[in-house]
Amino acid sequence: MADDKAKEGAAEDAGKKSGGIMKPLIMVAIGAALGGGGVVMMTKPVEKHGEHEAPQPVMKVYHHPDEMKYVFNPVMERGSTTARIGFKFDYLVEEQNLDRAFQSVKVRWDLAKDRCIDVLTQFKSKELKTAEGKKLLRRRLVDELTMVFFPEELQSDGSKARVAVIENILWTEFFLQN
């Protein structure tokens, strides 16, 4: 009798296991069939009417033809050093604002030269001789020239924006003499 009960219990367990696995699979198959899984429907594409997004402005990098040249004395602990530095610059501007940006550079040229001298004379001779020092000087000049040439202007929506941004400084001359 114990053997019969063990066999019946094993048969019931086997039925439960196969039924237990099959029930979720059957339910998934029925749900997919009723839900339209795997069914392709051909419908006419929906055309969107209404507001279109404004076209993105075309940005252009403009190379300014005029060169800024400086001869100055960098900061020294002792002795004296003379530096001669010249550079040109590129600025990023929307194509429609190119004339406005060029006029802004032309009007503020003297102020920019003054600010560049302030930046240059703050650097030590040791700093200007290293690659890291030149990178730092370039970054400071880019920031300073952007602020001078293209000040932030109040927009119609209340935000502030610049006509252009200085993109890069291109050294034309970089000479230090002890």
C-alpha cells in the first residue's frame, strides 16, 4: 500500500509540474493572440499638421583677418624678460549675424587690446614657457575677448545671449627673451 501511495503521489507531482509550466505559456500565447502580437496591420500613415519646428540656425566659424600684437614684460621674480606675442582669432557666429558680429569687433577693438594687455601682464615668465601656461593663456584670452567683443544682450524672451563666441586663438608669434 505504501508503494501505491508513493506512485500516486509521484504521478500527481508530475502532473502538477507539467500543468504548472504549461499554464503560464498558454496564457502568454492567448494574451499575445488576443492582443494582436505578431499581427501586421497596414494603415495609412498619419500626416502631422500644425506647427513645425523652427529651422536650426546655421553656425559658422569665421576667421578674423586682423592680428593683435603685443610686446610686454611678464612678471619676473628677478631680472627682466621681454615677450612678443601675436595672435589672430576665430569666432562662432550664426550666418545671419555675421555682419553684426564683425561690427561689434570693429567697435570694441581698442577696448579688447587694453584687456589683452591686462591679461598678458598677469602671467609669469615661467608660466609662459610651459605648454600648460600657454594653454591657460589661450583660455583666458578666449574668455576675455568673448566678453569684450560680444557682450550679453537681453533677448525678447528675457534671456541673455551673445551674438558670437570666440572659438580659438591662433598664435602668429610667441617669443620670450631673457
